[in-house]
Amino acid sequence: MPVMRTTALLSITAALLATTSGCTTPGGVALRPDGTPGLQECSEEALKTMRILRLRVGDSSLVELDANQMRSRRITLYDGPVESVLMRDMGILETTTRLYGQVWTSGPQVVIRYYEAYPPDGDKVPICAVARLSEDQLRKRPESKPGTAILDGSMAAVSIVDAFR
């Protein structure tokens, strides 16, 4: 019986911790009370790689948010991993480079952070970049259900950062 009580206690404790405002995602990102991701430092490896590639903070481009929904008038994004596609060169990352990252849909707009770039003729490299909210590109439609975000359009700006804020 003590094992069952301990297991039950651990399950309840885990559930309570997951519902607090300071919970973290499986990748270790702390979440704000509204479910959006909090501050996160870029890895040293990503910062070093971006210096070598001469990708500077503020360098930007255009990105198709979901490689599976390119050029769609309206798309649905889900919480979790995403594969995006550069539509214009960004530094030495050329058009059609794949960007791999994470989507959060809890707040009024989608948050997308990119952690890897995969150039068409190269190997995956670590980066830090974000999809930007300019011109309401990432504002969710009111009919979006929890865990999803319906957006008007499949493209957004993407920018290099040195930390996620």
C-alpha cells in the first residue's frame, strides 16, 4: 500500500506543479501565466554558429510558417514543433532553407521560436530566430480552439535574435 500512496502523491504533485504559473515545457522553457513562453537564452553553440555565419541580431527575411500549408490563404498552427521555409535569403541562409522550431498558441497571438536551420545544400545548424508579429501576421482568429491558432495567411517575418524575450 505505501507504494500506491507514494505513486498517487507523486501524480497529484506533478499535476499541481504543471498548473502553476511557473511551469516549464518539456524543452525547459518557463511559461508565463497566459501560457506564452518566457525568457530563454540562446545556446552558446547557436550564438557561435550565428557569428560564424555572420547572422546578426535583426537580420530578417520572409518565412512560410508551415511547410505543409505553403501559400494558403488561411492556416492552422498547433502547439508543438514546426517546420518553416525561408522565402528570401537571410544572410548566407538561402531561400528554401528549412527552419525548425516550436509554436505556442496560448496567448492572443502565436509565438514561434526557431532553434535550427537546415540549408538546402548543408547540414542543420543551431540558430535563434523568431517569427514577428508585424502587421498582425500572427494574430489568432477568434474561432481558434485551445492548442491551435487559425491565421489569415501563411507567411510572416522572421528575425535573428540573441535571446528569446
